[in-house]
Amino acid sequence: MKNIIHITDNNKHKIMADSGFIQGSTNESSRERMKKILSMAVLNELTERQRICIIDYYFNGKKQKEIAENLGIDSSTVSRHIIKARDKLRHIASYYVN
């Protein structure tokens, strides 16, 4: 289980030093790097159905029921595709976090 860390003015310097954000690396550059990694993973690592479901749900703002109707599948199947895709993306991202 991960601990929740509350960042305050008193501890933010230590947290940033411990997290590897020193020596020129910024939160913004780390975020941009992770976006690129996840974008490539969405394109190359997900199945076609997972990719369609993730893109429609998160980027196009469609409801699961609407995605299901467009694909001709049950909405619970769309939910499973989204869950499996998120798990796969989380797993891929975990290689780059530390």
C-alpha cells in the first residue's frame, strides 16, 4: 500500500530531491515524458478494442453505453476493455516512474 504524502512549503524541497526532480528535471518535463510514453503504449500495446474504448471514453468523453452501441457490444464488455487497458498502461508506466 502506498503512503499519502502531503506536500507543504516545509517539505517540498526534500520531496523533490528524494524523487529525482533535481538537477534540471522538472515536474513538467517528467509529465511530458510520461505523456509520450503512454501515447506510444496506447498506439502499440493495446488491442484494437481497448484502444477504441480508451480513446472514446477518456479523450472523446463518450459514455460506456454509447461506445458499446457504436461497437455493437455490451456495455459491460466496454467496461472490461477499459479496465484491462488501464491496468496494462499502469503496468507500462510503472517501469518509468522510478
